[in-house]
Amino acid sequence: MVTDDPQIIHLCDDCTREYDAAIINDLGPIDPREIPAEQRSRTLNRFLPKIKWGEVDDVVEDCWLWNASTLSGYGQFRYWDVSKLAHRYSYERCYGIEPPAKEDDTEIMHGCGVKKCANPAHLWEGTSKQNTDHAVECGRIDRLPPEQAGEIRERYDEEDVTQRELAEDYDCSHMTISRVVNHVSYSDDDVDATA
């Protein structure tokens, strides 16, 4: 609800959705700490202290590193009695757009490649494939030729070899091997096409 008091712009979280979107859309990227606390939503006031602001010199260029609980390396933030990823909250609050559901094959991507970053200037929507391709470009995950993925699956199924040993043999991360042997990366069609 908007009031006549110029110091208080919104009083509830539902109303602040429009206000928080206007922060970046109408005013351009600004340091959210410069907004008086009484003009921010209660949720945003809880969110801001969870960022490592001491490491931010440039509010647009630098990552806003999450300094609270994480889930699979991503910041985790509880609001409206639901735990969500911090970067998805930041995206929604600063752009006024609810992030797409994972089921839509659309994700919120980190332009910086840093999972703990919640800087809305570093976030954009993309497909799962675009996100994976970007992660490869940033060096967060390794890209193996499909024929090697087939070899890795075959060796893992038929030999007494660990995922860590395979990671050493193929000079890639343990996570890459795990994604290959668990059929998260590389569809069977991709691997079969090279056989």
C-alpha cells in the first residue's frame, strides 16, 4: 500500500514488487543499500545483510557474494515461508519478473559464472543448454567429446574403477564424470551416434 508519507513508499511485500522493479528499471542499477531501510520491503531488508558487501566496490561489475546458507553452492534464502535460491529472489525483486520454473527448460543464468552471486546485473534467463554451454565457457564444468562420454560410461559399468579415477584419466572434474555416468550430461542418443 502506498502512503502519503514521502519517507514510506510501500508497507507490504506484495506492493514492493512494483517498487523494487522500478529501482533498476527506472533509476538504473543502484546500490540497494542507498535506499533508506524504511523504503525497502521487509524481505529486502532481510536479504541485504546476507551479502558480503565488504567485497563490493562496484555495485554493477562486482559479484554480490552470498554469505548465508547454501544449497549445491547457490545462496539459499527463505521468504514467504518458502526456501528459494537467493539469485532467483534477486532477479525477481530487481526486474519485477518471476523467474521461470525449472520445468519450463528456462533457468536464471549467472553471467559471472559464480553460483553464490546474487547481483541482478549478472543474471539473465536462458535455456538449460545455454546455461550448460556458458558453464563450459566459464570453466565451471568440463565438456567432453561424446565418444569419451560413451567410453566413460562403458568403463564405469564394466571395470572396477571409481569416478575419481576416471576424472584423473580424462583430465576433468569429478562432477563432470558424475554427470556422465548418471546420464545427466550427454543423452544416450548423443553417445550412440558416435559409436
